[in-house]
Amino acid sequence: MKKIDDIKTHQSKLNKRYKELIEQAYNFRQTDSALSDISEYRAIKLLDKLNKLKYLSRESLSQTSA
């Protein structure tokens, strides 16, 4: 059960960072398009990690309930 809690904690940290990067990209959109693109790229990479963690947590839950 600790593994699932660790995954959830890591997910929440990454989700917070993802939201910060998306907001940063939005704010830079009008002033500096290069910085906006960089922030958006980092957010997309973070979203990929979040999706992998979501898959792992779902897989861990199904193993513990079986």
C-alpha cells in the first residue's frame, strides 16, 4: 500500500508543476513565444510522466484487489 501512496504523492507534485508550466506558457505567449514553447514542451513531457504514473497506480490497485 505504501507504493500506491508514494505514486499518488509524486503524481500530485508533478500535477502542480504541470499546471505551473501551462500557466507560464500562457503568460509568455504574448511577450516571448520561444519561452512559451519551451514551457509548453516541458509541460507535455510532464504530462507524459503523469500518464505513466496513472497507469502504474491503476495497475497496482488491480493487483492488490485481486
